[in-house]
Amino acid sequence: MATSKETTESAAENRATASPPLEKPAHCLLCGQIGPVLLYGHWVCDHCKNVVHAEALAKKRQIIKE
Ligand SMILES: [Zn+2]
């Protein structure tokens, strides 16, 4: 019978959609501080952003001096 095949297919679909994507809190790539929950886990905290920015500025200044 066709009805029995339909029920098994819909049951398999329900199982596939039942588990939601894992949401893990993001960790700062540089200091490991726990940040907001993101689906992709790449995040840099404000402190490290400032540090990276300051380092980039220092390097730029060095290149200009040389
Ligand atoms: Zn950080």
C-alpha cells in the first residue's frame, strides 16, 4: 500500500529536522574569553581588537620611519 511508504518518509524527515544546529558561545580567538553565542565561532573581544589595532598602527609607524 502507498500510505505505509508515505508515513515512513515523513517520519525520517521529522527525525532529520528535530535536532537544531548547535549553538556554542564564541571564544575570543586571541585570549579565549567567552563571548556571545554565534553560529560560526569566530569572534575577537573588544580588548583584543584594540590590541590588534594598536599593533597594526605601531607596525605602520615603523615602516614609515624606516
Ligand atoms: Zn580577547
